[in-house]
Amino acid sequence: MISSQILGSSPMWSRALCYRFAPFLMRSGSTLSEEASASRNKSASQRKSDSKYLASDMYNYTVFSHYDIEASMTKYRLTQPSSHAPLKHEPIAPFIFIRLISSKSNEENGNYLLVIAHPDDECLFFSPILLSLHSNKYVLCLSNGYNHRLDELRRSCMQLGVKDFKIIDDQINLKDDQSVLWSSDTILGHVKQSIRQWNISTIISFDYYGVSGHKNHSSIYYALLNLPHMNQIHFLSLQSTPIYRKYLTLIELFRIYLKKESRSRRTFVLPVKYSLTPHKAMLEHRSQLIWFRYLYLLFSHYIWINDFVLVY
């Protein structure tokens, strides 16, 4: 169309030039249009391929197979200690000795009965054995003191893992007084009833001195000596120590670690995972939180160690 317009309106010499170069111009125009079209097609295909490549990359980086994850975890997994590899030496500290000695604690089957004189005796003197045993544990408390101490004892026993407890309120025969010896017959009556009720095989209580020289404590020991020897009933008495040993806990730990085992003696050391449980149990006895109780909780070895003698 363009060539016909040029040929119709041009002079003779220009017509000759048009006839000469018109085919070339027509071919060039078609070639240029074809190249432009090819370029457009190429650009579209390139963009399409690029988008496909990006989508592929996105898929590869966001979707993992189970084997890829396992291989990655294997590559960066921390080395686990072998059961045959030598253990690394830990720094010497009281907790290391406590952990070592705890493994020596003797644990027996059957139900245990702890006989105490007052609420708070269970956590002040007997926490290590109560927290070391996995058998059923029961508490018989022979005096009440005040009515609100019943709730305090209940909460403390929950902290120490005691299954059940009983508290006696007898102001005539079992009066809370450190200068009064209790009636052995009255004590034995309550102990026998608890043995039958809870099917007890081992009794735990004080020795003749009662840790602090409290006569209510020692009364329980002398009463239990008169307990008729029933089948499969044992009595473990907590050993009293002089006051210079009572508050030297670290030295006591060394002594127990080095001493030889004996069939007539039982030693229980507070497990490390329960290191604060006696303190929590004592905090439940809010009516008894006097300043020297805090010092006792910090320094007394009865919070950490229980040394028993098998009386029968």
C-alpha cells in the first residue's frame, strides 16, 4: 500500500528507485516485524521460564522431605554421651556428695508409719527418709497443740508425699509439754490401732534422747520398746547427735560417705531434687516460724541426713 502511493505520486526517476528498492524495503519491514514479534515472544517465554524457575526455587526452599530433615539433623546433632565413655569429673561440692550418698539409701517394701510427738516434727527431723522412700508412708501425731495445727500438718504431709495422717488430741495423757513423760499404754494403744488400719510393716520414730532431749519425743521410744513383737514389724529409731555435729552438715556428709554399711543401721540422705522440700513443708507450719527455726533449716543436718538404728 505504501509502495503504490509512492509510485503514483513520484516523478520518473524516483519511480525507478522505488522499483529497485521496494522489495528490499518490504522484506526488511516484514523481517523487522518478525524480529519484534519474536523478541516479544522470547520476552514472554523468558518471563514465563523465569517465573517457573522462581517458583521451583521457592518450592525447593520451603518443602523438605523427611530424609532431608533427618540428614540435616544428623549433620548438626550434638554428640550424645556413650554409656561406655568415661564420665567427666565434676567439681567437688556438697551436692555432689549428696548425690553419691543418696544412692546408698536402703529402701524396703511395705508400709511405713512415722510416729511423732508434735506437728512439724515430720519435716524438722524426718524429711530425708520420707522423701527417699517410695513406699506408702503414714504419720501418727500424738498431740495437737492448737486446733489450727491440724491444717498445718495436713499441708506439710502433702509436701512430703505422705499418703495419710492422724492427729491425736488428748490433753490429759498426751499433753504437749517438754518436761512431761507420756503414758506408754496410751501411746501403744494409738500405735496398734494405726498398724491395723494401715497394715504397717515398719515404724519410724525417735531414739531414747529424742534429738533435742524433749521428753515427749523420748516417751515414744520407750513405749515402742514395749510393743509386742508382731510378725514382720520393724522399728527404726532416729539417732541423736551431739550439738557440735548437729550443725556441721558437710562433715556429716563426708562421714557417711566413708563409713561402712551395716545391717543394723540405715542412712537416708535427702535426694537433690527435693533439696528445698523440707523448707517448703516447714513454711506450712506458720504458727511455729520463730527466728531460730530459720537457722535450724539452714544449718541442721537433720534436714539432709537421717541416721537410723534397727531396734527390732
